[in-house]
Amino acid sequence: MIVEPPALRTTGGWAGGHAAHLEHALLQARALIESTVSMHRERQALPSPVARNSVAQLGDAMEQLIGRARHSVAIALTGPGEFTESALRLLARGPARATVRVLCTTDATQVSADRLRRLPQPRLDARVTDSELRRVLVVDGTVALVQAPGHAPDGQFAVVHDTAAVRALELLFAGAWSGSRGLADHLRLSPRLRTELVRNILERLRAGHTDEAAAREINVSLRTYRRYVAEIMRELDANSRFQAGVRAVEYGLLSA
């Protein structure tokens, strides 16, 4: 009796099994590719955490964000330009529900003081800071609009949806706000009180330095120092040097 070798007996079965295995693997690969392409398309459809836009769209973007505000609007103005112009125009209408905080540099206040004073109250508070600011709008702590820095007065801007980035911008705004002064106080104070020399004198008044020591530290004559102190107390309507130091903090001339 002739016995067929095992290899010859199983050749047909092995070939069929291999083909079925290969087909199954190819089908799995195809499904994986289709799934990957589908995920990629869905990811492209999702809103980007940062959407960049041209300055031509700035007013419309600010109007949309301020119009949807439910709780809070925080906006920093740094000077003349489309950002400040759009912000003041939109804020003059007064967001119906939100509390608004407007933080201005001295440059922005200088060119917009009258319009800032006419902004609707009482849900709006305008303050002035000597800190450097970036033009930014934060709405409800969830979305922000930031104008790109540059040499031109205006440039591209970004609408930011990323939670961590918006929170960081809100914290930077809060830090500058805490050291600012009310708009009315700023406009009432003489520009002389915002000079570096006066700030140095105020710091020494608050620290309780003697006139002789303070004049020596800031390199002015004793007579000049005392003349400045008298002018400062008169401008701040202070009855004592200690009170002048307290008022300087209240008005944002000195940090707390």
C-alpha cells in the first residue's frame, strides 16, 4: 500500500487556510485605515483652540463675543486704534447682563477719557494702570480675543478657546487690575504725581524715612524734597505724611 506523504495530503488545506487568513488581515487593515481617515476628518471639523483672523474682522469678532457675554467682560485698552475704537463703541451700548471691567493704560485714558466717563454705569468699572498691557478681551472666563503685538497700531488677532490659555490671560488681567486706580481718581490727580521722582518720595514717606535721609537717597536737596512733599500732600488732600502714603496706595500710585 502506498501512503501519501503528509505534506501532500495537507497542501490544499494549508493553501486555503492561508488565503482566508490573508483576506481577514487585509480586511482588518482596511477597516483601520477607514477608521483613521474618519477620525482625522472629525478632528478637522472641530473648532481650533486658537482661530487667527485679520484686523478687518476685528469689530465683528468683538461684537459677537461681547454680545454673548452672560457674566463678565474684561477688556484692556492700550491706546488709539481699531481695538479701542471697537471696544468703546460696543461698550457704549452696555452689555445687558454682564459686569464689565475696562482697564486702560495712561495713553488709552489720555485719548479716550471723555468716552470712558460716558460709559454706562453701574455694571461697568473703568480703571487706569501704569503696567504694560496687551490688548485683550476675556468673556465669561471661557473665551478670549487677543490682538497680536506689532509695530503697527493694529494687526492680526486670535480668538482663544483653550481653557488654560484663557485662564492665564484672565489672571494677568486680574494682576494688573489689583494695582490700578479708579478712572475718576486718575483724572483728578495731577500728572506730576505719576513721575518716577514722586513715586520715590511717596515710597519714603510710607516707609517713615526722615527728610534728610530720603533727600540723600534720591539725590535731591533737602529744600527740594520738602517742597515736593508739601505739593504731594496738597494734591492728595492728606493731613499727614502717613496719610499721603495711604492715599498713594488707594489711588494706585504705589503698590499695596
